[in-house]
Amino acid sequence: MTSNIAESINAALVSARELPIYDFLEEVRKMFGRWNCSNRKEATQTYTTLGKKYQEMLTLNEPMSTRMTVVPSTEYLHMVNDGGRNYTVCLLERKCVCGRFQVDELPCPHAWAVLKSKFLMPEEYCSNYYKPNTIVMTYDLPVYPLPDRNDWNIPEHVAEEVVLPPKWKRPPGRPKKKRDKTLSELLQPKNQHSCSICRQGGHNKRTYRNAPRNK
């Protein structure tokens, strides 16, 4: 479980965050409406067994299985040798010890090798969520446009409600827009520039101590 989706949406709304709350929510509604319409249109125009993105993922796994050898153990259980390392694939449970078969829910390269040896269609071992019909159903509900403000029918008790600003004091300094990095990101080594003379890090050509001086 990650926050990648939330971070992607947050990055797409960087400029909209500067707007008042109503305008911000309207930008969010329009953005999701565009995405929903685009994804639904792409799914309805897909004529492959899987959606475009998932068909490409499945196709990329096939070339990696060409040099693998398959040793059957039972009708569903097989051992796959990949470069000297053995992997166990179970077609009945749709699992591979590499973990990709059950996580991606489409055949990994090792499962591809087993399916080819048995002359089975790999699309039959993919999740139904990847099928175009399911994707169309996902985006079937449209995001309806809002009427103009002048046409709103606001209840009287809502119109009379007085909304006070929060009791919050703005901290000094410019508000930050970048997200807080996780510990794993902070521990990653940063790219250091190396000196063009000695090829060592920590300094550059201008600060190189043993550089010849001009007379």
C-alpha cells in the first residue's frame, strides 16, 4: 500500500491549490470529469482481450520466457528454470514464487513459459479487472457538470449560516508546496559532481588543489 495515487493527484493540483475553496473544488471536479471521460472512451475503443495498458504489460513478459525450461510436476504445478535458478509456478492458484503473478494478477515471465508449454492462452489467467468491459463499467458513471451559481437552489437555513474563519495563525515564512519525503527517500545517496581533472567527488575543477597555476 502506497500513497502514489494521492501524490500524483496532489501534483496535478499544484496551481489549483492557490484558489479559493469553491474554485478549487470546481477544478477538482473538472479534472476528474476529464479523466473519467478519457478513460471511458479509451476502454470502449479497445478491441484486444485486455485493456491497452495491461495488454502491453502482458506482452512485455513474453520475450523474457523464451530461454526458460519447464519441468511439470502435476497438471497445475511446474518448475521453471530461469538462468540456473528454479521457480515454482502454480496455475491453479495463479501463483509464482517470484511474486509477480499474484501481485500483478497477470502471467509473469515464468508463468508465460508454463502456459506456452501447455499451449494455453495467457489472457485467460489475467484478472477480470483488466478486461475492457470491466474498465468501461468502472468509468460508466459520469461526473456531472454543476449549474451556474445564479441557478443554485440554496435552502434558507444554509444561506443564513455564517461561516467564520478558523482560529489559526499563519506561521512565518513562505508556505511550502513540496511534500515531506519518506525516510527511505532521505537515505538515498545524492548524485555528487566529480572533478573533471582527478575524477573524484567532493570538489570541482575550480577548487582542485593540485591544479597547475598559470604563470
